[in-house]
Amino acid sequence: MDEYIPFDDIVRQYDPDYTGKVSIQAFLEIVDDVDALRLNPEAPLLDNEQRQSAQDFIKDNSEIVVSTSEIKNLFYELTGLDPDTLPVNKLALRENGVLPRKSVAKPQKISENRIKRKDMFYQDASYITPRKGSPLSHSTPLSMFRTKNEYGSNKGFSHINKENADDSLIQQLYERIELQAAELRSKDEQVKELNARNAKLLEELDSSEEACKSCYTQAKTWEKKFREALRDSKEYAAQLQTIHEEYEQQQAHIVRMEELIHAVEKERKTETDYMKKESLSEQKERGAFMESNMILEEKVAHLQLENEQLRLFFKEKAPQPFQNHPPYQNLKITFPSPFFHIPYIPKTETLNDSQFAAGLSLLASELESQKNLLKKFENLKKKSSKDFLSPSTILSNAFSKVSLPNSLILRVLFFSLLFIIGIHIFYFLFFHVATIQQWPFLFWLPSTKFDNRWSPT
């Protein structure tokens, strides 16, 4: 039969006044006593760290007084072992003089009560149960009473006959004795039945104590698991708080980026609207120029027709030339007019004809200028569709608008200043974007530290 360490008796040694409570300062001594009585200890019950933490706790709470159950709970939390189910070393137990507990460990008070009930039961039963040799349940048989058949034959009752004893009284006493014996037998059967019931109840009590003990152990196990789950939940809560803070930082960064994108889109939209307005104005101007060109072409055609008619008219009615006058010849107009030629008119022409020729030449020059202007607009439209926003066009426009100094030294200084400003702008934009995006080459630089404010989680 297994024997276990009497934990309650060890605790009771530190309670001389039998108050049921001991000081917390005796906890480590109790643990050492239990460790000394253990069977085949592989390692001490408390390691250095647990013992140091227990000493610190006892030092801070030296005035605390705890009960035996609280001592057991503290022992279970520190060691993870049930103090009532530790096997005992019999040799060490004899040396210390503490009685072991057998079978399954039970509370000491319940075991003593059960033993007292059993002792009382068997002690009472020894007096109630009748002896086999005596039908009257008495240690000394009543030999003075005999049956009716033995009355006359027994010599021991001769003095009764001589004294004229009453036979009826003897018969009544005998009947009363038999009645009491029957009652005693019935009571004996009742006592046996009660003994059986009591034994059954004791077995049920033992099983209930076993179930209570297992429930207590299971409750301690669940309490330990609950403490571990509570500790894990605290760690998860701290991690969740950290993730929430990082999420808020990411949200703030996203909001700032959205504002920046919105500002860029707004600026781009403004530029697009401006370009659309300029393109619409250019289209309107081009349409107006085309309309004016068509009108001028119609006028030119009409003038050419009139010119042809006038040429034929002058050819028919032209006067004979003088002898000293140069022959009839065609002369070109001095101002540019690639469309037609006006014939030579002699000096005898009228004033109206000279005015008409001057107006015709003016119209021709205006038509030529309008055509040149239309060609320039067509070339400008073709270039604007391809390289209006190209860097070369922007630079050429910028340099065309900037008035550069004539001196060579001033030009060199000006271009050097532009180069330095461009290098600074490129450095700022490049490393600013690289810092936000956290490109790996930044970690190679000695003066650059890792920034984890916007790191993804």
C-alpha cells in the first residue's frame, strides 16, 4: 500500500497553539521538510530563482498568517505538485518521527471522524450481538431456570417443592424471557442491516471523498491553466496595443499622402484646364484665320477675274505707242506678290487705273502675309501635339525668355549657379523618396539610421 508524506502533520508542527494557521515565514522550512521526506528526489522542489522570489515575497509580507489550505495552494503554484500525493521515504520518516498516511490522501479531520465512527460502531455491536452459547444474550447462562419437563426431574429444585413455590410464576418468567430473546434477535437483525447500510454509506463516503479530491486537483489544474491564459491574454493585449498604434501611424501617413496626391491632382487639373483653354483659344484663332483666309481667297479669285477682264479690256483699247517710247512689256510689282503680274500701263493711263492697281497690289501682299501666318499656326499645332510638354521644348522656351548676359564670365557663373541648384534639388527629392520608401541602399550609408515609424506590420 502506498504511503504519502503527512503534509498536514508537518504544517501542524509549526502551529504549537493549534490555531489552524501558521506564519508565512515558516513556508520555506515546510518545503525543506517535505523535500527531505520525498522518495527518490531527482531535483529540489524549488530552484534558486523560485526560492529567491519566495524569500523576497516573505520578506515584504512577513506579518501574514495563512491556513493549511493556503499553504497547500502556494506549494502547488510554486512546485506544480500536489502536496497530498507525494510518496514518502520510510527511512527518513522513521528518523524524523512523523507518521505516514496510507492509501489515498484525505483530510486528517475526516479520517479521524471516520475511524471514530467505525470504532463506536464495532464497540456497540459487541454488546448488542448475542452470544452463540446463550439464547438470552448474556455472558452468564441462567441455569436456575428450566423447562416444564425438567421441573420435576431436576434435583436442584427440590427445595422449591418443599417450600411450595408457584409454578405459574415460573412459567410466566420463562415466557417473558423467550419474548425478550425474540426481541433481541429481531434487534440483532436490525443492527446487522444497519451495519450493512453503514458500511455502504462509508464506501459512498470514501468514493465521494475520492471524487472531491479529484475535483480539487482538477480545479487546481484549471486554475493554473486559467492563470497561463490570463498571462497570454495580457501579452496579446500589449501586442494588440502596439499594432493599433502602428496602424494609427500608418493611417496618419496615408492621410498625408492622400492630401499630397490630392494637391498634385488639383494642380494637374488646373494645368490641364489651362491647356484646354489655350487649345480652345488656338482653335478659335485658327478657325478665324481659316475663315479670313477663305474670304481673302475669294477676294483674290474675284480680283484675278477682274484683273483678267481689265487686261483684256486694256489690250483691246490700248493706244499706239510713240516712236521714242519703249515697247509694250509686262512689269512685275516691286512688293512681293507671287500670284499674278500686272501689265505695264503707259503714262497716258488715268488716275483711277493707278489707284486700282495700287489697291490690287496691297490686297495681294495682305493675302501673302495671311498665308504665311496660317503656315506658322499649322506648324505650331503639329509641334504642340507631340513635344509641347517635352523637356527640350520647356528648356528652349525658358532660355528664350531668359535674357543671358553678354559677358562670358557672367554666363559661366550663371550656368554654375543653375547646376548647383539642380544638384541640391535632385539630392533632396531622391533621398526624401528613398527615405519614405526605405530603399535598401540607405542602410549602407554610415550616417543613415533605419526609420521604422512607417514600417508595415
